[in-house]
Amino acid sequence: MQTSTRSLALLVVCGGVFVGMPRLLAEAGSSPKPEAAVARLAEGNHRFVAGTPSHPDQNAERRRETAEGQHPFAVVLTCADSRLSPEIIFDQGLGDLFVVRNAGNLADDHVLGSIEYAVEHLHAPLVVVLGHTKCGAVAAAVAGGEAPGHIRSIVEDLADAVSMAKKKPGDPVDHAVRINAKLTAAAIGASAPILAEAVKAGHVQVVAARYDITTGTVEFLQ
Ligand SMILES: [Zn+2]
């Protein structure tokens, strides 16, 4: 009861989505497959890296179309770092990506709730957890020491990735970026009941990726 009340509240808060639900449900079968969503992101990133972006879905017609409802084909959980913007690096536009961000691309309850909304109500078939090179949050966690204020909670949540990274030879920050993205993706995919069930049913795939802020390349991690 409590969950359905919260869901209804969220639909109302997100304005217009509730009245659009019949259309969303009718179109649920037309959501792209997770693999097709990955391919669309990879193609957009190739255009961005090559310096030949097509800037799709960024005109007035798309604005009018998306005002009627949203059908994002991917959720992107990424860092708040100003040097990466999902719509730019994947060469996408309005209504294409459901973006959730925080320093260190971590999955707390607010993040999980946001992703659940995108998967359950908007039928997004793909969740990408996107870490990036030279991440300040991860670097601070690797450096250790006392983090001030609320930054401490970010550093604490990165601790597992950092400790695993320090056992590997090479750059501990880059290892931690990769491990953190994978751990966060695993946590999202195992999040009961909504996301775990959606993954089990094959409705959504959760993948980890790493953005190189120097080259612009997104690498999907195995
Ligand atoms: Zn970062």
C-alpha cells in the first residue's frame, strides 16, 4: 500500500506522466532491446569522438513530441564531473537518456528509486553506470585521510572499490573507477524487488562503462 502510494505520488510529481500512462503501456512492447540500446550509445559516442556529432532530437519538433511523454532508451548513472555530459558524449537529445548523477556515480536509495522509476514506468531497457578517468571523488577516496562534511559519505561508499583497487598493480585510481562502476552496476541489478526482477525477466540490462575525459571514448566494461 505504501509503495503504491509513493509510486502514485512520484507519477504526479513528475507531471504529465500519469495521464500518459496508457500510451506508455501500449508502447511497452516497442522498447528497444538492451543490446540495441548499447549499440545506439556506442554509435553516438563514435560520432562524438570523431568530431562528427549529428545532435539528434534537439529541435523544436522533438521538444513538442517529448512534452507529450518520455520514452528514454537508456538510464545513465554517472558522476557529477563537469567534464562529461551524457547527452553530449553519446550524441543524444531530449527524451533519449534518463540521467542520474552524483559525485562518484554511487547508488544510494534516491538513485535506486530514480532508476526504478525509469525502468518500471518508462520501460527503459538499459542502465549504464558510467565512471570516468581522473575522477576527483575516486582520487580523494584513494588518497585517504579525513574528508570534510558530507564528502565523507561519498568517500566511505567508495571504500570497497578502493580497497580492491589497491591490491592490483598499476594506477589505483583507474582501477577504482572501473571497480566502482562494476560494483555499482551489480548492486543496481541485484536491488530487490523492482530492478532485480526486471533484470531476471530480461526487461533491463545493467552495464558498467568508463569514460575517458581526454579522448572522449566510452569503454563498456566486462
Ligand atoms: Zn567523477
